[in-house]
Amino acid sequence: MNMTALPFDLQLLNTLAALLLLLSFAMLSQRRIVTLINLLAVQGALLCIATLLLAWRTGAGHLYLSAGLTLALKVIFLPWLLHRLIRKLGVYWDTEPLLNTTGTMLVGVLIVVFSFGLAQPISALASTATRNSIGIAVAVVLIAFLTMITRRKAMSQVVGFLSMENGLFFGAMSATYGMPMIVEFGVALDVLVAMLVLGVFFFQIREQFDSLDLQHLESLKEDQ
Amino acid sequence: MTALFDWLAQILGILAAVLAAPLFLGWVNQCRAWLQNKSAPSILQPYRGIRKLFHKDAVIAANASQLFRLAPYMVFGAMVTAAAIIPSVATRLPFTQAADAIALVGLFATARVFVSLAAMDVGTAFGTLGARREMMIGFLAEPALLMIIFVASLISATTALPRISELLATQSLALYPSLAFTAVAFTMVLLAENARIPIDNPATHLELTMIHEALLLEYSARHLALMEWAAALKLFNYVCIGFALFVPWGLATSQAPLALALSSLFLGAKLVLAGAGIALIETVSAKLRVFRAPEFLATAFLFAVLGLLVRLLLGT
């Protein structure tokens, strides 16, 4: 029973990691875009709580800052922006995904097994107390990737992209207690700019093709 | 002498489970009626139904085979045996040395096979339809149930249910995300296996959607009474498995009469809460189409597997 040996804050961190994984699966199965965005906001909130907990545990000041950044950007601003975008574009549902939900879920489970195996040697090398969660972070990244692959609408692909960034952030946190401040600011700015550019893109895509279905982008000529 | 006491407690435990099962069903039905703003039937209604059926003469289809007559006794027997190896009041059960949690899943499977065979035996369309649906649900729910048991076994390094609940009850309080996942999965399996609302509606004879009732259509009198009683006992057993795995506190680890009385009180309180909980879930959720049932059970399986993976990776 190694659990009883762990201090309570670590147990809490592990629980948060498990909940992050659960949310990734919820996003994988969700077809309503509004709910998808809300799930993304909840994922961001969990990430923020985990960062705060880790900051309190390690006493690292810059983690408080990045928790604040997460809160402002991923819990409040980006979900608000996305909600505004879908209201303007009027896209509320994604079409049927390429693989049915049960099939996608099973692939997701395989991905989790794969990433746990992948992360094992990394966890063995890391010296942080949270090294066990690296596997979960890798799984969150790969499942977000799967979410992007199986969706057709540009909107849900962007949500998958943001969820992938969440996973990366969590991975950096559990492997090395967060990236250096300058890198974190850079990534946050990247995500913000990417989001704004993609927002403009949505309108362009819709104007060109009368739909946000990215399958239209796959054909090279218009007359096909 | 202690062995004798163990056996005595074991037999008393089985009797209590068999007698209390219809009461629990009555409580669930009563809660559900209250929540749905209907006037509730008496909590003793299942007993009255069973008594009434025992006093009637049995009518059996002319082309029914011996299997049809045998099935109710087999099913009831399987459920009583299952009640013997689930630690509902005490954890020192002599029967559990012969059968662990995996055998328990096998017992439920035996009951299911007999119910389905008996339903197909007479050859009516509804019986066959119900049997096929029951087997579909069972084939999806069983792996999930096994996974749930494996997670608890991984944590406590044993597959014997009483040992699992003893270990979980006596250790210091810790957060188990894996157990939280499996608890959700178990609730879903419980609802599916006991013909509760997202999968089947136990209160209707609406032909196109029924599963449990379709299986029992040809039965009457004492056979039907035994089948209904076995269904109530199955629900009771499932809820007790849930208690043993996820809320094991209050179980008696010794055979002292006082400890047994106290743990019976605990069990009663837990049953009251669980019954209200089941009624609440049934009230707030709508029945799924039969073809959505695989999705529902796949989600349960997914939760259980996630619990297993989280346990393996995080050690929690």
C-alpha cells in the first residue's frame, strides 16, 4: 500500500492528474461544441489548481505566476473568445466523427497504455515528486491529438489543439516543476496569437466554402 | 467453537439477506414513487406480491421442458450462494474460502444463462427477444464488473471480497482516484445488470423495450415468485458488493454479537441511502434506446480500465 505513505497534497495532485485524464476522455466523446469549450475551461481550472498546489508545495514563486497566467488565459479569456466565436458563426454541433464514439474511446485507452509505457523511462530519470504524472501528461497530449484527428469542424480541432497545450504544460510541470518563466510567457503568447489568428481564419474558411468542415480543404482544385 | 460461531453467523447472514432483499426493493420503489410525485406503495409490497404468487396454482406451457421448471430454483440458488460470499455484515465468512470475487461473477453468469435458456425454452417471440437482449447486456457488463474487481484486487492484493473490504476499511484515509473511477463504473454496471432505468424499466410491460419482464413472461405462481425474489436478491447483492468495495466502513471483523448488531445498523443506514440514490438516478435519467446500451456499458468499461491504468501508473 504505497498510497498511505504519500503526503496528502501529493495525493491531491495525483487525483487532479487522474481527473485531467478523465476530462480528456470526456472531450474525446463530446460532440456538442459548447460543452467541448466548457470542458476545456474546466481542464484549465484543474491545471490552475494543480499549479497552485505545486507552487505551495515547492515554494517556487514563478509557479504562482504561471497559475495566474493559466487562470486568466485558459479559464477565462480563451473560453470566452471561443464562445463568442461560435455564437457569431452559429456552429453548435460537430458532424459525426470519423470513427464512432465507442471505437474512439477504445483507441483512447490504447493510447493511454502506450503513453504510460513511453513515460516510464522518463519518470525513472526525473527526480520530482510528481514524476508519476508524466505518463498522464503524455496521454492527455496524445488524446487531444486524437480529438483533433477524428473531428471535421475547425472549431473542435482548435479546442483539441488548446487541450494539447494543457497537456504539455502539465507534462513540463510534473517533469521539472514548470518551464522557465520566459518560455512560459512565450508559449502563452503563442497560444493567444494562434487563437486570434485562427478566429480570423474561421471567418475566411466559412466565406470560401460556406462551412467550417475542413474536408473541403483537402481537395486542391475548386472544381472537384 | 469459534468455527461453529462462524458458521452460525454465516447462516444468519444468508437468511437476513434473503429476507431483507424484498424490503430493499420496496424501499427503492417507494423512494421512486415519492420523487415522481406518485402515491407510494407500501414498503412491504414486494413481500405481498411474493406471498400472493406462492398461493396460486402454477400454469406451465405444454411444450416446456424440465429446464423451464428447474431454472427458477437454479437462479434463486445462485443468488443465495452469492449472498453467502458477499461480506454484507461480517467479514469472517467460512464460505469465502471456497469462492472469491471472480467466482461471484461466475455465479451471476450462471443465473443469467439459466434465465435466458428458460425464456427461449417455450419458444415465444418475446422470450427469445428478451433472452438475446439479456445476453447482450450481460456480455458487455461482465468484463466491466471483472475490471472493477481487478482494481480493488490490485490495491489489496487479494481477490477475496472480505479481505478486500477489511483492508480498505482498516487503513488510514487516503484519496484513491482509481477507486473513484471504478465506483462510477460500478454504479453503471449495477443499473444495467439489475434492469434499472437507463437500460430497462422494471415497472413496465411495454413489449418493445422490456428486457427483464420479457424473460419472465411465461412464468406464473411459485416459479414467478422465486424469479422475482431472485431479482430482488440480485439487486441487494450488487448493492452489498458496492458497499464492500467502496464504503467498507462499519463492517464487523469479529463475531461478537455486539459488533454484529452494530454493523447491521451500519448496513441498514447504508442501504437506506443507497436505495434513495438509485431511485434518484432512475428519476433524473431517461431510458436509453436498446442500441445505445453498448455505448453506456462501454463507458462503464472505460471507467474501470482507466481506474486500472491510473492505479498502475500513479500507484493510487
